[in-house]
Amino acid sequence: MTARAPSSAEQGAAAWLFLAPALVLIGCFFFLPVAASLLLSFTDFDIYAIADLGNVRLLGLRNYSELVSSPMFRTALKNTVYFVVVGGPLTVAVSLGAALLVNARLVRFRSFFRTLYFAPFVTTLVAVAIVWRYLYHPEYGLLNYALGAFGIEPVDWLGDPRWAMPAIILLAVWKNFGYHMLIFIAGLQAIPEELYEAAYLDGAGPWRRFRHVTLPMLGPTLAFVGLVTMIGFFQLFAEPYVMTQGGPLRSTTSLVLLMYEEGFRWWRMGYAAAVAFVLFLVVLAVMLVQRRVRREEVA
């Protein structure tokens, strides 16, 4: 007797049954907290509300209007955008360059170099930031010692508003490029070798092969790495928190650091939740623009 094949409705019910545990966990630990934070952003929830919820008042959009008119918020937004616009493309470029070098056939000990370049990514960020803070020390830091060998005066990397954010960007690039390098290596190894051979037979040199073969074939990988890098860099927090505490002169205060200070230093939880949702809207807008540009390029 032939067994009856399950209908599409039965298959759908079975799929939902298997997905139910994961969906419940996502709903409890993601969607519910997000919804609670959104409601929190419309209130004046503070340290007094923790003791008695009766002290909570509904403010409507007052937190958001105060946020938009706040010079501190505009400074934090400008610093965050600067970090993303400069550090993001630089990280992608360094990652791609490292991937091309490590993936080259002439390079020996490729596995060793992959591990070496990936090691900073798996190192604790706080520990790395503390080490780099000493490397940037204006008197006995290794970086200023190296500059002194070339006759360059010492630079107060973390104490000068002009250099503090570039110093943090340099740390972030070094910390993150190894992870993206591995993604680029996977993308490079997926490119058919026949394309390079055909381009070589047509007389294309290394630069033309890179421009007309490697880059077009790495398009989806570049889009993915760019998106992941952008999202991660918008969440800048640990580096300025450990190295500069947002200074000097608020030149390294990011949106996440501002959210932390408002929520956990001054206990303005409602205002901090508003900062979080404005950051979410900024990231969402950038993602939609990037997606539209990518679609136009593909079309």
C-alpha cells in the first residue's frame, strides 16, 4: 500500500511546528524588549520610576523633540557618521587588500597569515583598547617613539580633538579587517579561474583583470561586507568609552556612548531609549539607500 504524500497544508503546519520554539525565543528576547523600549521612549522613565512605576509620565514626542534640538546629540551624530564614512570604506579596502595578498599563489604560509590577521578580531575589544591607549601615549607610546625616529614631534593622539577620532578609526580598522578578509577570501576562491585565463589571453594585465573580473564578481561580497561594516561601526561604543570617555571636547562621543551616559549615568531611560530608536532609523535609512543603489547597479 502506497503511503499518502503530505499535503501542502500539512507541510506548512509541520514547518511552523519546528519553527515555533525559535520564534518564541526571538519574540521573548528581541521583539518584546524592542517594543518595551519604544514605549519607554515616550515616557520620562528615570531612577524614581524604578522605585515606583506611578512616577512615570507619558511625554509623547517630547524626548525626540529635545533630542533633535540638543547640541550634544548633533555632535554625537556627527562623530558617528564621521567614524562610519571614514572607517567603513577604509576597513573594506584594507580587508580586500589583505585578502588579495593572502590568496595569492606566490605567498607561502597562507594559513599562518590568515590566522595572524584574524587574531585581532577574536581578541577582547576592551583589552585591545587598553593596549592601544598605551601605544598612543604622548610621552612613552610606541607610535610616537617610531615617529621620533623620523624627526617628527610627538602627537597627543587621544588628547587632541583633531587626532582622537582618527586614532580610534585606526584601532577599529586593525581590529575588524581580519574577519572581513576571510569573507573576501571565500569570495575570491569562488571566482572561476577560466575568467582570469580568458582575460590573460586577451592581453589584460593585473590591474585590468582586477578591475574587470575580480571586482564585478565580488559585487555581492562587497555589498555584504559593506553593509555589515556599516551596521557595526554605527554601534561605536567600547573604543571611546575605554580610551577617551567621549573626549577630548566631546570629539569622540558616539550615539551609543551618549545613549549609555543618558541611560546609566544620568538615569534618563526614556531619553536614552529615544536615542536608540533615532540610531535605528538612521541605520535603516542608510541600509535602504545602499540597497537601492545596489539594485540600480545590478539592473
